[in-house]
Amino acid sequence: MDVKAAVAYAAGQPLTIETVQLDGPQAGEVLIEVMATGVCHTDAFTLSGDDPEGEFPAILGHEGAGIVREVGAGVTSLKPGDHVIPLYTPECRECDYCLHPKTNLCQAIRSTQGQGLMPDGTSRFSLNGKPLLHYMGCSTFANFTVLPEIALAKVRSDAPFDKICYIGCGVTTGVGAVVFDAKVEPGSNVVVFGLGGIGLNVIQGARMVGANKIIGVDLNESKVGMAREFGMTDFINPSNTEDLIEAIQDLTNGGADYSFECIGNVNTMRQALECCHKGWGESIIIGVAGAGQEISTRPFQLVTGRVWRGTAFGGARGRTDVPKIVDWYMDGKIDIDSLITHKMPLTDINKAFDLMHAGESIRSVIEY
Ligand code: NAD
Ligand code: AHE
Ligand code: ZN
């Protein structure tokens, strides 16, 4: 079938709106109509050329919501009409990773997904007979896409697509990092580096679990108002602060119980570790850093009890946890609406990237 898509032809180039061809679902696969998709910083990261796995031409986008239109042979858990959220971290419930209690990183289809291909090693998308690559197993910058059954969370049908698409990445990553990975205890002091689409969700996750101080760190002061509405108690702009670590230690009686790096900068990753409390503070890396970049610190920081770790998709097991997060939204436990600062049609998708780079948006959502 013909579908509308924003094609990334090469790193550093704007996306091009095209009519491309999409093959139907093969065995174990599902065709969905994408109703809405968010634009995440990771899409911009891959488009910039910094992603070691970034291959072109590809159809980017990994933060969508849609409706099942057709299922391939052997699909049992979904049927046409079901509402779904695509999962870049699938949940097969059978691999060693899914069966291990300490990770959400299902590896059932990870190698082909990283190459921009479906599990059988081919692409469903093409243009003029030449294949186009999938992205993060989702490719939501197209109004129809095909995914494996294990990479779709079935969600309630009364939830609005233009809001719950954000649960496909940013909301789950931020809130989940607090709830599923760090397991932040009530009364903890939390520091959040980066008050963008991820950091604000960390803040609302920290508020939800009853954190004490929630300290935001950002260079862009225009983020402060929204961050306070989401639960930030204190703000530090590093460009006005002589010693950031000392400022955080002063606010937290010696250091953070938990810090979250939501920028993707290896220097702030180091600061996020070193602002943690001696003996027990844990720093969780969420931000994605470019090819070739490395983190460093004095090993003494870890010897003296600080813990450095990371999280993907907030530690959520998608088919199990994403429907619950949709319920949290529908029950008013988390706010998504205020974070969606811009909406636009697919034809304007490059504006979403411009707004993100200018620091003017939290989330832009494309509605098909
Ligand atoms: P964003 O652009 O919305 O937010 C980034 C924020 O960081 C902005 O407010 C910006 O002003 C601030 N910032 C930039 N440089 C800074 C600095 N040196 N010091 C202080 N603040 C600074 O991006 P986002 O969508 O929130 O994504 C954040 C990061 O998380 C990205 O690297 C993205 O790729 C990554 N991410 C990771 C996962 C995961 O599963 N691990 C999921 C989604 C996104
Ligand atoms: N492909 C990159 C890394 C990109 C990355 O870290 N992706 C995160 C999700 S970001 C969502 O916005 C992730 O889930 N990683 C785990 C995984 O298995 O991809 C690289 O460096 O190669
Ligand atoms: Zn993302």
C-alpha cells in the first residue's frame, strides 16, 4: 500500500515528505495505522549522525500510538481495531532477558532492529523499489507501519492518541526511571539534570513517589515555570553557579540520594554522579551520548559508595507496564497534556526539530 512518510535520506539533512510503499504484515507481524507520534530528542540525535546505529535512508520516529488494521499469520494477542503503542523495547516474555527480574531489555529482535530491519532481515518499507530502513523497530513518522506482535502494547480505547503517544517513550522513560529502575523512596532528595521532555517526567515521577527535594539543573531558564508546576522545589542554573556540586550538597545535606542525567552530555553525567551523597547516592544516566564519547570520574567516587547506572525506556516491560501508565494518565496521576507544547501535521515535521533545537518546545506531537 501507499503511505505518507517523512524520510531521513542522510544525516544532517531535513526530513522529506514522500509517498512510500509498505508491504503487508508477515507471520508474527501487525500493520498499524499511526494516529499520532511525538518527536523525541533521540530522533534528532540519530538524524544528526551521532548515533553509531544510525543508518539511512530510514523512516524515523519511535513515540507513537495507533490502531491495528491487519494481523499476520500466527498473531494471537491483537486484532484489527485494537489501540496500541509501539515498543522500541519489546517484551517477548520468553528470552533470557525477559525471564530475568533485573532487566527490561528484551533481546528477541534486538540485532535486526538495530540494523533497521524486521526480524526476518528485510524491510517492509520501500520507495521506487528500493528498501527504506525501519528505525528502533517503530518508524512512526509514517501514517502506517508494521511491527512485530511482541513490540506492541495493547491499551484502552478511550485514551487520546495525541497524548498517549508520548507514553511510547518520554513519559515512560522519565516516570519509569524513578519508579521501576531507581525505585526512589519517599523522602529522598532527587536532582534532575535537563528539564526537557524526559527530565520533566522524572520530576513528576519523583513527586508521585513522595520525594522530598526535587532539584532541577538546566541552562535554559525558560524551563523553570513548567518544572515547578511538575514538582521541582529548587532550581540551579550552572552558568550562574560557581561550584555546582557544592550548591547541590548544600541543598541536600551532603548530596543527592538520586540524580538523573536527562541531557546526553558526558560532562553533566560526571556532575550528576559526583553530586550524589557519599555512601549511598545513585546516579542514573538517561541521556544518550554521541558516538565515541566516554564518561569518566575518579574511581574513589564509586569506592566511597556512589552508584553509577543507566536506564532504557525507564526499565518498563512494555506490554505489561505501558497499559498501566496509560491508566495513570487517564486517572489523573500523571500530567501529559501540559508537556505537549506543539502539535502539527506531518508536513511540518521539520519545525518540530527546529523548535527542539531552539529549546522552545517540550514535546511536539504530529497528528496524522
Ligand atoms: P530535550 O532537548 O527536551 O531536553 C534537554 C534539556 O537539557 C533542555 O532543557 C536543555 O536546555 C538542557 N541542557 C542541555 N545542555 C545542558 C547543560 N550542559 N547543562 C544543563 N542543561 C542542559 O531532550 P529530551 O527529549 O528530554 O531527551 C533528553 C535525553 O534523553 C536525550 O539525550 C535523549 O536522547 C535521551 N533519551 C533517553 C532515553 C532512554 O531510554 N535512555 C529515552 C528518551 C530519551
Ligand atoms: N543506538 C545508540 C543508542 C541509543 C539509545 O541508547 N537508545 C535508548 C533509547 S533512547 C529513546 O529515546 C535505548 O533504549 N537503548 C537500549 C537499546 O537496546 O537500544 C547507540 O549508541 O548505539
Ligand atoms: Zn525517545
